[in-house]
Amino acid sequence: MSEGIGIEMPKYKCHKQVWALKIRDVVCHAHPDPGVSIEEFSKDPKFSGGFLFVAEEGYAPIPFDAEWYRKHKPKPGGYYVVYQDGYKSYSPADAFETGYTRIEEGRVATGRRTSARHPPWRSPPRHHGGIGGDD
């Protein structure tokens, strides 16, 4: 991929470890008028966010604020991703699944225990109990 440049740009391989959950559903706080779409309402200052529901069992819905939603625009099938520094993001399924391989430590598959350190989403909430306000 050279993007119209005379020489190819340097390539990089990802080697970081992240915590991630596949998103089953994205539920936003609705506008009182059912004719207003979430995309339209998300631009309104009254929009306050919503919840991510994940595919794996054992996890509560993950709240997010309007700023995080506007920045990441999460979709079902994609991934909620938390980096080692605590940054919370969204990744489309194809990009995530081609770039990461699941690490099976402890009982990761059941979500009961990953390691001695707790994953960031199990830490005490820093901002209103959910995602946002920390990037």
C-alpha cells in the first residue's frame, strides 16, 4: 500500500497485548421521538450514551458516554478493546480478528480469571462508571 507515494511506506506488525470483548449489541439512550435515528440523536447535546452488551457470558453491560460513542461509533460484531494504559477503544471485527490472536491464560474462555492482574474493565470505574472522558 503506497497511497500515491513514489515509495512504499514502512510496514509495522502489532505485538501489543490488549483485553477485548466481542460486542453483541449496542444500545443507546433513545430520543423520545421514535422517528429520530440514533445517528441523528447522537449529535444532539441531550444524547448521554448507552451500553455495550457483549457476546461472552459473565459480563455486565458496559456503559459508555456520548463522547466515546461519537468518537468510536461501535457496531455489533466489533470489539470493545482496553489497552494496557487503560485507553478504551472500539475495533471493527475484521481489523481486530486479523490483527490479534486470543491468549488462553488461566480460564480466559469463561471470563472468570485471566491473571493475577484484573482486566481494566473489572477495575473500579474512573468516570461515571463507564467508558469515556479519559482519552
